[in-house]
Amino acid sequence: MPATEPGPFLIETDDLRFSVGGRRIFDGLSLRVARGTVTAIMGPSGTGKTTLLRLITGQIRPESGSLKVDGREVAKLDRAELFELRRHMGMLFQNSALLTGDSVFDNVAFPLREHTRLPERLIRTIVLSKLQTVGLRGAARLMPSELSGGMARRVALARAMVLDPELLLYDEPFSGLDPISMGMIMRLIRRNNDILGVTSILVSHDVEEVSQIADYCFVMSGGKVIGEGTPAELQAMDSPLIRQFMSGSADGPVPFHYPAAPYRDDLLGGGR
């Protein structure tokens, strides 16, 4: 990222506001992500967790408020500056987003070929080293259709790491994985963060898994942060909403039923 005097926080949002189709997603969101940590963003569905990742990467822009990455206001960056900023980010998408017509090797090599002028011999060395890190060097010539869900997620992680980013963003990395694959991904996230010294932001609904690897967590609801702390601190909080989310209880402030007219009135009225 740009050569500036690094502060203790890599990501900073202040009074961030954003809406989609007239629905308020963020209504004064303020949080800070410390450098070198695994930070989890959690909350009920529809609270804007993935939207926050899109704002961080500059895919969309807030209506008002501030969002800084490495001290730079993302919404004020021009196209070239934003492109440069993204070169220092890696993204693991929820569905892995592999290029179906390319081999595992070519999927991981793609960012290097797009963003650098490295010779193919050096690209080969880098790609194989990243695949070795995720345990899939032997699968380099396989196609995405030949991979299991867990293998595809690991290939996507190798691709996210291939440019040695300072910031890694994970969008629901455990979704749809079996327990063994989930354990592998958890170990890779934690190990990469500790060994490479990167900053990781992890969006997930999986409270138990997140609690094992996250240094710090934010819980969002109603467009704001309603709780933050270490996983242990969140578990001990008195907030009914945080208790419901952390325990996965069906009963609590977040209702099961979408707002509707009384059931009896709907049945007797015959309307839609």
C-alpha cells in the first residue's frame, strides 16, 4: 500500500451511511480494525457484512461518512489509485469464484499475469509455493470441476494470497464445507495471518469457528456496531441480541417471522 506512516489501524470507518433501494444498510457504522489481527464481522443476515467488504474494496461508495484503508479515504480515490490499493488486497469469495475454464494453476497465476510483468518461470515458482501452502500442489493441473468444495476454497485462498497482500478479506469462508475442510480453512486463515503478518477481515455466521481463530469481533445490527470485543468478551455480554446471536437461539430480539398481518386475518381474508 502507499508509503505512509502506518497507524495502529488498517481499516477505519466513522459514521458510515449506505442504503440500497431505499433500505438503510449502514446508519452510522463506526469500527476500527487493528493491523495484524484476524477480525471477525458478525451479525444476523441482512446486516450488511458483505456490503462492508464491497465498500472496503471500493466496488461501491458510501452516501456519507468516512471509510479509510491504510489512512486513505477510499471514496476519494481515482481509478488508478483504487486499482493500486486493490493490488494490496486479497479476497476469498463465498463461492470461491474460480475461472471454470482454467486449471487450478492458471486460476492462481491469474492475478500475477494481470498485475505484474514477471516471467513465466518466476510465476510458476510463486504459484507452486502458494499451492504448497494450501496443500494442493499436486492438484495444479486439475480443473475446477474436478475439485471438492473444500479444495476449491483452498485454491481460491491460494489465489487470494498470490500477490502477498497486506489485507485478506474472507466472505463466509466456512459456508458449505464439511468439518474436515472447515478445519483446514480455519487453520490456514490463522496460520497465514501469524506467519505472513497480514491483516484479515472475516465475515461469517459460524460463531463457534470464528471464536476459535478471531482476535477481535464486531457484531452488527440495525446498521451499527452493537457489540465488540474478543470472542470471550462477547460471550459474556448482557445484550439480548448478542446473546441470541452467539448462542444461535430462535427466541430473542431477532424474530423468526417476517412482519405480517395476523395469521387468522390472512386466512379468512383470502387476499395475497
